[in-house]
Amino acid sequence: MYSFDHEDGNGQFEVDFAYADVLTMADRLIFFRLMAKEIAHRHGLIASFMPKPFANRTGSGAHYNMSLADLVSGRNLFAPEDGDAGGISQLARQFIAGVLRHAPAICAVIAPTVNSYKRLVMQGSMSGFTWAPVFISYGNNNRTNMLRIPSAGSRVECRAADISCNPYLGSALMLAAGLEGIREQLDPGPPNLDNAYTLSPEERQRRGLTLLPRTLEEAIDAFAADPLCRSVFGDAMFEAFVTYKRQEWADYHGSISEWERQRYLEFF
């Protein structure tokens, strides 16, 4: 861990880890979550990694900052070369295109709970924008896109992931999608350089800005329909994941919330 600071929400903190290979990074995140919860318990507190614990506060993401390295030289293959635009290489653009192609299915793994989709909204019950990504798009230092190219360049940041995700599964699926984009030399199209929250529906349609799944059910349907997910997960885990998450969605709809009681109990 090299950086630690207070974030927007009350008691919310951002923690940053130094670069490492994907398996080491996933291990670090899992260890940190376990450690933080145990230390908090010793002080009679709760360290929560719930994506959206408070409706009027910003949610907690888990940004994937990604690049590919040459195994021999260690050179960052996402770093721009002569003629590359936008702070990244052509290889990185192809990787981005692969992730965007499978974005709805990926969302089921990197935003894996009912609560995850309370975070992936433009405004909700907050007084201002959430700055959570809701569009299947990429761009510069722009927090309204699923994929962001930070101002320093040479990497790609996925901002749709939240802190409840399983980093092993999320990384595996995102890496497979990105490598597919490289193999097929896909083109992600032009970047979105604007605050997409403020664009009209007609302008978004003209630019091809489509929404990420709005609910866990929508994301799981996309996951179940995407052949890449089965090939990455394997038959047994694929079927178990779809079954478990569909049951989670059904259980959610079988519950009655305090919001419903306050709104409807005496209304009718």
C-alpha cells in the first residue's frame, strides 16, 4: 500500500496498492479486506465493504488499473509510442474494445450484488452527481465512463467495479475480454471526452453511449448469454454463479424494505 486518504463519504477511505501481477494484486485486496475488518472489530467498530451503504453518500468502488507488460523486457505495452494518441498504445485501445464488447456481462462479476446497482446511478437521492460510471464507454480523465485513461496515461482504469467484487473472478474475465480485443484487433471507436451525465438522450444515442446494466438481474442475464463467461469460468462455476445470483435477485424481490412501508403502508 502506498497511498491512503479520506474520500468523499463520512468515514470513507481510499487505499491504493503499488503495481503487481494480477494474482498478487487480488491477494493483496482480499488480505486487506480481512485485516481491516478484524482490526475494526477489536475496537468495537465495523469496516464495511458494502458498495452503497448510504443513499445520500457516494458509494465505494474498487478501480482496476490495468496494463500489460512484456515478460522479457518488462516494458509497459500500454505506453504510447510515436503516433499513438490519447496517452495509450494501439494495443491498449484494442484491449479497451474487448472489455467494452463484454461490458454488460463483466458488470455481473465486478458489481456482483443487488446493492452494487444502487451505486451505479447518476444522481439518485444525492444532492449532486455520484460520479459513478453508468455508460459503456471510455475516455480521458472523465469519471462518467466505465473505462478511464488517467491523465498520466499508459494504463486503463475500470471504474465500474465496486469493493464487494471477487478480484480473482473480475480480473480473469476482464483480462480475457481485453485479450480477445487484441487478438481480433478491435477498435473501441472515438473516446467520450464529455461529462456524459449532462448529454441529452438524443446526443448519447448519436454517440453510441449505452448504459451499463441497471440491476443485478440485467447483468446476470448478460453474463448468462455471453459465451466468453462460460469459457473463462468453466461449466460448473458458470452454472453455480448464475444460479446463485439469480436466487439473490429473487430473494431481494421477496423482501419488504423500510422504504416500501414508509411510502405505501398508509398511502392506500
